[in-house]
Amino acid sequence: MLVYQIILNGTYTNLLKSSFVVIVLRHMSKSNFIDKLKERWKLENSFQVLVVLLVFALTGFTVIFIKKPIIDLLGVSIGGSLLFNVLYYILILPIYQLLLLFYALILGKFNFFWAYEKKFFRRIAKLLGR
């Protein structure tokens, strides 16, 4: 497999040739994706943005892996049933939030995600309060 030398922030990084990686890097360089997120989230540098994105990715993958065992434990079959959908959202939403804080703590972004969580639950409370 060919390896590309790509310049990121003035340093050379080896990346395996992958159309996905190339597309993402082209998009990021054209739209300043990382800079926009850094500004929106009020972070100091691009590395912090990547850590925040990593926390979201780890949390999402973990929820995918634990979904089936949790639903199996409750004895509900995975499918389009109303019971499955209701149980899924009731159980997975709090688990997702806890996992988000867990990964944030491990990766040193707990304060950022704690503020994110408070903002998220304020919005939920506002929607339910109407």
C-alpha cells in the first residue's frame, strides 16, 4: 500500500492511502473545518478539537457495542418495534451521557464536556417544560 506524505501544521505525517482520508483532508483544508470547530467550541488549538472529536467517536462506538447486550438483558428483540425504540432511547441516552463524561475525564476534557452536558440538559428540560 502506498504511503502519502501530507503536511499538517508544518510537520510531516504518514497516512495510509485511503480515499476516505484524502477526502476528509481535502474538505478540512478547503473549509477550515478544524478552525471553525475551534472557534465554535472556544478551544485553544487544533489538537484540542481532535481530542473532543475523539471523545465523541469513542462514546458513539461504545454505545454501538453495548446496545445489543443491554437490549438482550431486558429480553426485547432488536427491530422496529415500538417497545424496542422506547427502551433504547430511555436507556441509551443516559448511558451515552455518562460514557461521554467518562471518556472526557480520561482524555482531559471533562470541564468542556461537563459544560456541554449542562447545556444539553437545559435544552431537554426546556423542551419538556413546554
